[in-house]
Amino acid sequence: MLRLAFRMLRHRPGSAVATLLALAAGAMILTAMGVLVESGVRSVPPPGRYAAADIIVARPDVTVSSRDLDGSPQTSTIALPEGGTVPVSLAAQIRALPSVDRVVVDLTVPVFVAGGFVEGHGWASAGLSPYTLQEGNPPGRDDEIVADARLGLAPGATVDVVVGGDPLRLRVSGVATGPAPAVFLTDARAAALSARPGAIAVFGTPSPAALARLAGPDLRVYAGEDRGRALRSADGAARDLLIVAGTGFGGYVVLLVVFVVAGTVGLSVRHRRRELALLRAIAATPGQARRLLVAEAVWVGAAAAALGTPAGLLAARWVHGSLVSRGFVPASLPMSPGLVAAAAVALLTVVSAALAALLAGRRITRVRPTQALGEAAVEPARGGRVRLVSGVVVLAGAATSSAFTVAAGGQTALAAATGMLYLCTAAVALLAPWINTFAAGVWSHVFRTAPGRLAVANLRANARGSAAVVTALVLAVGFGGSVWFVQDNLERGTVSQSAAGLRADRALVAPGGLPAAAADEVRKLPGVRAATGLSHTNVLVTLMGEPATAPAQVVDPAGLAGTMDLRVTEGRLDALAADTMAVSSMRAGTHGWHAGSRARIRLGDGTPVTLTVAAVYDRGLGFGDFTLSRATVAGHTAMATDEAILIRTDPAGAGAPGTSGAPGSAPADVDAALARIAARYPGGRVTAASQLTARVGNDLAVSAWLNRLLIGVMVGYAALAAANVMVMAALSRRRELALLRLVGVTRRQAARMVRAEQAGLLGTALLLGAAIAAVTLIAVVKALTGSLLPYVPPLGWALVLGGTAVLALVTTIVPIGRLLRAPLMENIGQRE
């Protein structure tokens, strides 16, 4: 059967090439995504500064237990955004175990030195890597440090550092080399500066079971090659990014490929109904006909895998290089060769092609031999009863999902929006024959000329055959008009909310952070109305049984209402304290919280807390889903400092920093006093508060690159699928056009008929696709901003609608024009 299928494919290059393109493009995208996932899963971080230790006890992640929809228990693990801590008292218990030679508590504190942050440790931790002392001596006093040689410091030199926001001047007692830049303090100074022991290093060979019992369920015990997993490093975050991006985007692409391959293969099989009818008429059994179709699909799928998977491996290398250059992934994280991903995608490609062929040929292979040629002569205008019922059910599900998504709020609406988009597209694909018949009736009132009436008759007669064309166009418009513009609305909403909600006119910033006392000092200056210390962290919340990270801003509640307007809808911001929090309306709607609700969350280091919701606010995009008091996160964040101090001067001081004397400008003594405070901190400066909003926009634009890349691939594949299907549909009309020419239709009339048909199909698809895109976009924007009016760049809509129209016309008019110019007798004898 494979041999016969191969011979038949050689005589039908048109549909075979179209199917090959669809499958190969899908295989390339899926292979690239699979390589990202495989790289994240298989990458084992090096032990780094724990290389000399035998065992590491740490808490880099947290496991959350919940119940599935069917009531069965499930667990999910998520990395702690601030890194977990271990109890210092555990070190003494481990020392008491047999075969333990030495135990070192690894204390970590961020130190700003030489223009950047490095990790600071107690000198006892230097032996974990090990770090080798090249010059000088270990730190003997609290004002001494040992610096890594890469920092360019020499023994005896003094250096200005910032620890916990406090500027210090320390003496370099020695220079060491190790796996990464770091500085070492005395153990006593490190213990005084850091309340966050990150790990306990064990030297010796204690019983793993005994260690596990002491550690308990919340801590992890790492040995051998797994020691690197205890490190909270950029590699770990990058691995998570690769896995999440690859699996999430790959899942959407799989669904998209299913739509495309099913439509392409189905259209190819319908175009061969004469050939299949002849096989049935000469006594071929339904099973033989189906095996022939599957065998052909296997050949095409194998060829597509052979082309698509190597291209996907190359694309993965390009994506990796781009991720590295933009800072998403460190260069130290290697890419997997991708052999497992390529093999899995190749198998998936062949299987999906075979299943699509099997489903597409099920009807024509089931008819009786005496009916086969009759079935092939005139294709039924509509689909079967099963297709109609399935389409109605899916349409009902799409309508219900649309109503729920638009009415719902928060993360629930965001999660449902994509499902709604696929349900709507699936409903169109199933009901396309009936949609085309109805549209033909509508277009009959528009197309009044003879070619127009002939076009309407063709639309009615070929309603089922045009289903794949309409589905492909709806897919392109639906994805292009919704998913692509979500990122625009996210960026616009974030920047606009940040700008509108910022009441401060100045900001005091320092790259090494600012201590809590700095905000108090600024607040006492004459001419300063309010000052708020600001930093950022992440918290963990449970959504539908799965843990997830959410952005949070940490503020000093004193004077908060004077420096930012979060647009509070419930409660009061002045009630913010150590045991309360404020949440965005999107987050509150997701979890059903209101002012006064008791909510259980985890701080960035995994510590569970139960807080009272003091206020609910609308500007969550610009200021984060959570607003926490500085007292709430004290001791639970790696950076126990303020990133900036927001300052609002008196009504006469709303001008730009540095101006004086002019109406509306700040008094010179206020700016001078702020400048003197900023000068105490390395790199400290006073800037316009609006520059913080500009920085938010720049940071968001960088992070949006990956989203735009992934979305662009999806939209591009949908457009390729639409072009592919329309070229196939156009080239399959050789005999029809030749017959029309033979009965007296001129070439111009035939071309006008085809243009009218295409205008009817295009108009129907644009209306349906635009409606689906609008509902999806409205649902997402309402969840993000609370507004029912999404922002759509005029040029964006012009590109989506105009690009789809040009694509449809070019992929139809050009092939049809070529067919009309060919000799009539050449086309009348062609099969496709």
C-alpha cells in the first residue's frame, strides 16, 4: 500500500505540496519549542560555589497541595522568587549526626560594590567553592572584606559599598578567586547583616535518610550533581522560562496545527473524490481506500518531518541566541541538541497527518460502489448530520464561554479567553457549509450581474468545499486581530496607569538601594508634602489549585496617598499595616476577595501569611497586583532596601528638579537638600518621577519581545495556512473553468465570477473573524483594565484586515489567472 500511495503522490503534486508545507511549517515551530522545553528540563546547573561541599540543605522551591476537579489530591512545585531560607538551629542538629565532619551555614547578603551587585558571604562560606586566597589575609575585623579578583581591587585599598541600603567604607584585606564574583565579610558581620541563611552545607557522609528526617518536608537535600539546584541563580529562572514558554506556546501551536492540517488534508481528499469513487466502483473496499489515504499521508508526513525538524533545530538556535542577547537567558545555560524533541515532533507530524486523512476520507470511503461515482459528480452542499450537531454543540459552548469570559474578571477571564477563541474558530470550521449557504443568500442581493449570479450559484453549490477556505481566513483574522493586540493593550494600560496614578513629582534613586531611614529624613524636609519608600517583590498565590507568582510593590504606608493614586474602589489605603494588604481589582475578582476579607498568600521566600484586605484598587497593571507594607516583608526579601523614594513637594514645587525661582517650580533649598541626601549614596540622584514611568515602559517593551515573537509565529502560521488552502482551492478548479470557457463564458467573465466569489468568501470570513477577535480582545482587556473598549492601533487593524484581504485575493486571483490563460483542452483533462 505504501508503494502504491507513493506512485499516486507523484501524479498529484499540487495537494501533496500544500499538505507538505502545512505539516513542515508546523513541525518546524513545534521542534523549536520542544528544544526549548528539553533544554530547560535536561539542564543540570553546576554546583558553583557549593562544589566543595558534599551535601546541601536548602529550600529553593515550595510544594503546594490541592485537589483536582475530581477530588483527587495533587501537588505542584514552584520556585521561590526571593529564595527560601533555612533555620539556623538546624545546623546544630546536623552536626550531631554520625559521619558529619563540618557544617557551614551559608549566609548571603547583596552587596553593591564597583557599580554592581555581588553576593556577600561570611568567610566560612569561602571554603564551599572553594575560593582561593591569592593575596592578603582573611577578614579579621568587621570593617574588612575579601574581594574577588575580578572586581579589580587590591589588598589595603578602601572601597565604598552599600549593604542593606547603608553606605559603608571597608578595607580590602585580601583578594580571592572562585567560580563567581563575590565578597566575604567576617562571619559575625555577615550574621548581623543577613537574617536569611540560604543553605546549610554539610561535609561528610551522613545518612541521607537521617538528613531528610531532620530537614522535614519543607527543605530539600541535594547531593552529587544535584547540588547546583540549591542555588538561586539566573540559570534556574531561565530554565523555568524555557519550560513555561515552550510548553505554553507549544500547546497553542498544537491546537493551531490541528486546525490547519485537518483543513488542508480534508480539502485535498475532497478534491480527489472522483479518483476515490473510481476505486470504490472497481471493488476497492472501504478499508483499502482508507489505508491508501493514510499511506499517502504517512509519506507526506514523513517528508514534512524530514524538512521541518532540521529547520526547527536551526530556529531553536536562533531563538536561543536572541534570548541570550536580550538578557532572558544567560549564556551559561546550554541548549540541548534537541534529538528527543525532534523525534517526538516527527512522530506527532506523521500521526497527525494520518489521522487527518483517516477522518477526511471516512465519508467517501463508506459509500456503496454504485453510489460512488454519483457522489463524486456533485459534492453535497452541506455536511452531514453529525457535523451539524457537533457544530451546534461547539457553538453553544463558544457562546457560553464568551458570555462567561466577558462577565468574569481577573485571571479567570484571561485563562478562558484563549479557550473561547479556539471554540469560536472550531464552531466556524464545523458549521462552515451552512454559514457559506446562508452567506450566498445574502450576497445574492448584492451581486446582480451575470458573473455575480454565477458566483452566488457556485458559493451555494460549493458551500462544503469552501469550508476550509473560510476557516483558514477566520483563523488568520481571529488570531491576528486578538492575540496580537493583547500585548499593545497590556503595554498601553501599564504605562497609562503608572503615569495617571503617580502623584509624586520627584524621585530619589540609588542603584545600591536606600535605607528605610532615608524616607523618614526626606519626609522631614521643608517643602516636602509626602515621601514614600518603594521597592518590588513577588508573592505566591494559588489559582485553581496551582501556585503562581504575582507582582507586588512594597511601600512605606506613611504618606502613601500623597505620592500615588491607586484608584481605590473598596476600603482605605491608610489602613495598610503589617497584617493587611491592598490588592488589585483583577486579583480580587479572581479570588473573590473584598475589603475586609482574610486572604492567605506566601511571601517571596515561601513564608505563609494570612492578611486582611485593607483596600481594592483598579490600577493593578501600573502598580502591581499586591501592595504590601514594608513591615509585612521585613526579613523575607533579598533586598531589604527601597529602590526609590517617591517625593511630592508642596504646591509651589511641581516643576522639574533643579529649577528655582520660577512660578510652579520647587524652591531651591528643597532641591539642594534632596541633592545632599542623594550624595551620601553611591550613584544617588534626584530625578523627575515621570522617568520611573518611562523606565517601566522600557522594561515592559523588552519583556514584550518574547511575547511578540511567539504571537507573531502563531499569526504567521495562520496566514500561511490560509494562503496554502486558498491556492489549493484555486488550482482545483481547472476542469470547472475550462468547462465554462467551452460553453461560451469569456475569460473576463470567468475572472469577474471568481473575484465575486472571493469577495463573498472574504467578506464572510472578515466579518466572522473580526467578531471573534473583538469578543476575545474585549474579554481580555476588560480583565486587564476593567474597560470594555480595547485599544487597537488603526494601522494594526488596517494591516490585519487589509493583509488578509490582499492575501486572499493574491492567492486566488493569481492562480486563477494562470489557469484562465492555459489552453482549454489542457485543463479539461486535468484531475486537479
